[in-house]
Amino acid sequence: MPLALVLLLTAFFLAAPAGAEGLRRANQDLSPDKAWNPVAHEADLILPMPCEGLMIFRAAAVPARGLLYDKKVFMGVRANNDSDRELYEHAYESYISGPFTYRDLPADWQKGLKAQEKDSFLYYFLGKYEVSVWQWQAVMDDVCPKRPINEDLARPVSSVTWLQMQEFMHKYTIWLLENHKDSLPCYVDNDKDVAFLRLPTEEEWEFAARGGLNVPEEHRNQEDFHPLGDKRSRADFGVFQTAEKKYDGPLPIGSRNPNPLQLFDMAGNVKELVQSSFQFSIPEMRGNAASRRLHGSSGGLVVKGGSYAGGESEVLPGRRDEVALFNESGPVKMKDLGFRLALSGINTPASASRLRELKKESTGFIPEKNDPQSQVKTQADSKLESKDDAVKINPAGKLASELEKIMAATASPLVRSNLEQYRRMVLDYEKALEREQDGALLNKLRSLLYQIEALRSIGVRFAFLDKSLKEIKDTQSRRKFLDTMEEYKAVLTNNTNNYKNELVELARAAQADIERHSASLFSEYKGRDLHSQHMRENLDNLRKHLEQVKRKGAGNLSKEDIWRDVIYEGTLKIIQGRG
């Protein structure tokens, strides 16, 4: 080896921080799947790639009662102590949804989704990993990458411009359409509008980075990182600089643990460009409360996730930075900036069934050929009509529907036009109220789960008092303990009665809505931790109690029945023994 080369290599390794990982790691041969799916999972959604490669996606589900439903999400950083970044990512509200229903997905993708999700969710899809160098070369180069692959090919691609990312997605989508169109989601009764590749929006990226519906909402809305489970630190999930670990480049994709949605490298490794433009987070009064919204000026593009070159604070899902598309040197590219793909679709496809559903959700009715509201009557026609028809109003009917009856029976086109304006205003009110009530129903279910957990906790406290009582010999002290136990039993009884009262209220809700929200809650509490385990048990008991109230009435559901379901058997015997 030439002396100059030896000296150059020696200088490089001496300059690297002690213990540094990344580009300096041994470039050993790897199995090909390390470049596209190093950690396979049964729920992976797979698209083929050129050169016999694969691109892996994960489904992000969003609860929905219809196509026009979306979910409020809280973006940004909650515990931000850096005043210099207030304008960047102070927490604010936004909304998330997806373009696809269960029925729009390929059959092999449907198999990877739970049966109870069929009519309860809308979907979008996010790349399981950052796009690797191998995947980039397979699409962008004229020849396939060499095999066997090495670690360089398994690392995320970086130092590419926004325009090059667009070219990658353009070429890859064209290849899929020409070679594997059937592998893409495609709308029901429409084979023209299919799914396409793009960068994810900031909402899509952050909702997924926080774990999506696989994380309890109370955690997702209040914490700055998804639950760590049995792991001890965020460094188990991301590649970023710490006191113990230094990196001089990105690691191969999938080198750390996945987040709860089974997405890898959402924290660090390389920063990820998203489709959303950067806007400041500014305060605004809504009613009597101050909140945050995004400022109207759209600048460069948003960068999410942080990189190997930054610290822990930079990899929080809510962290947001701005990058320009161009600077004085031309198109911007950065050595620690890459991207992952989103698979999405058009909101208004040429699908007859979808357009009918959108029309119904938007206007409240679907005009038919002979619908009186769709017939345009001229002034001459109106002269021939001598009177309006009588209408029988249903006091229990929806306001907009009852107005439609009046409109259909009204002779005057002018009055009908005025009523139509009013009907649309009423419809907006009804739709907004329906969404609010639907959100309240989900909150009611979640509240009842915590009420069951409170009953369980009171039982545990009762058992602790009973155990302590056995060690007390003093008569007066025993009397105080017994009195306290009686008070706890009274609290338990009162809380149980309140739980039953709320079950009666819940029983009035439509069963389909309860099932839809139950599917969402089961998804949120699917973790292995004790809290998730308890909440799944609580949800099973809640559904059991609700069914009994619906079939037999609350009077046939005793407090003892509830206690047997939610309180440990040994504790229940103690409580009953104090009766």
C-alpha cells in the first residue's frame, strides 16, 4: 500500500471520536434483505422493487366513521424548555386521516390487518425504514447494485436533493404501474386511480413516529416520545449522539428497536424530509383560552426525526426544523438528510360508490334523477302550481331531513332556494355536532375503562389494609383500621353505582359506534406492559357489562357481579367478609 494512502487512512481513524460508530464500521457482506427488511414482521406490507428488491410499508390506521372523518392530533414538543425554539415547535393542534378504506387494499394486504378494523378505519402507509442506498441505486441507476451487498448499501441514502427524491418516487411509481400495478391499493369500482408514492406530510410522519393507534391516546397527546416498554432509554430506539455513543455516520437501516408501529429509525440516523412546508407555531385566542396554530407564511420544507450528528433533544417526534430547497450554491443536499416514502392516494377518485358516499356525507342526500330537489323549475312552471303540498314533520327526525321534506313540497323556486341555503347551514351544524358527540363517546368509553381500573385499585388498597390489620393488636388502632376499611367499602360501592349509571347512558349509543371505538381502543392498548394488559381486560369487562345492561337492564347487574369481574378473587372475599 502506498505510504500516502496509509497516512491518509491513519489520519482518518485517529480523527474519529473514540468509540465512534457509523461509517467507520467494518464493511462486511450482508444478506440482501438487510438492505430492505432486516427485521421482518408478519404485518409488513410489501411492494416489489427493481433488481428483485422490496420496499416495506406499515399501515397507519385512523379511526373514521366515514370518509370525511379525521382525527385531532397534537403536534410539536410539550416539554420544550428552549425559548429559542418556541416559534419552531410549541405544541399545536392539527388533524390526520387517510385516503384508503380496507376494501381498497390488495387482498394480501387485507390479510395483515385485523378483521375488526374493516369498517372502523381509514389508512395511509409509511415506509418501515428510511430509503437505503441499495434501494436508491436499484431505481436510479441503469444497472442493479452489486451482490453480495455490504453495509454501505444498507445505510440510508443521504446527500440527495429534494428534486432527486421526487425523481426517485417518479421512476419507482412508473415502474410499479408498468410491472406490478396489482400490488398497489386501488379504489373500489375504479381501476384508474391507484396509490402513488410521495413524501409523507408532517402530520402523517409525526402521528406514526409517536406510535399511531398502537399507543394510548393519553400518552400520545401528553408525552414527547412513545412508551419505552421494557427498554430503558431513547437510545435503544434511535441513532444519535450521547455521552456513551458517538457516531460519524448513519448505521444500516433497522439497527435499533422499532417504535410501537414497527417503524424503524424514526429517531435519528438521518433526518427525514417531509412534504409539508415550514410554518412558525404562534399563539391565538380561541374563546377564552390561548392555543397555538401555524403561521400563514410557508417557507422551506420541514425536516423531522434528527440524525446521528445531533443530540437526544433533536430526535423527539415533535421536533421540526426548516431546510431550503436551494441556497447560493444551488440545490440543497446534506450528508445527514434522507427520506422515507409514503404511499397515498387521491381524495376524489373516479369511483362511483366513493363519490356517492362523499356526496351523502357532505350534503346529507344523494340527488336521484327524479328527486324533486334536482329538478329545475322555470318561472312559467311555477305559475302553473297553485299551492304547496302539506308536509308531516317527524319531531324525532334530523332537522336537515325534515327541511328536505318541506323543500320537496314547496311550489316556489325562490322559497325552495332560500330553504336550501338554510338546510346547508343546518346540515353543517348537524355534522359538527355529530363529530363532537362521536368524540365524546370515545372519551366516555375511555373514562369507563379508568373507572374500572379505579375499582380494581380500591380493591388492592382494601387488601393491603386487611393485611396490615392482622399485625395490629391494639384494640383502638384496630377499630380505626376497621372504620377505614368500611369507608373504603363505601367508596367502592359509590364508585360502582356511578359506573352503572354511566353504563345506562352508554347503552343508548349505537352498537356500531361502540364497536368502532372499541376496535380503536384495543389497538391503542395492545402493548405488553401492565397498564395495557389491564386496559384490555377492562375493555372486555366493559363490553360484557354493557351487553348485560342492554339485554336485562341495569337492575340485573349487581355491584357484586361487577366486583367479581374486576377485583381479584382473594380481595373480593375479604370485602364480602367485611359486609
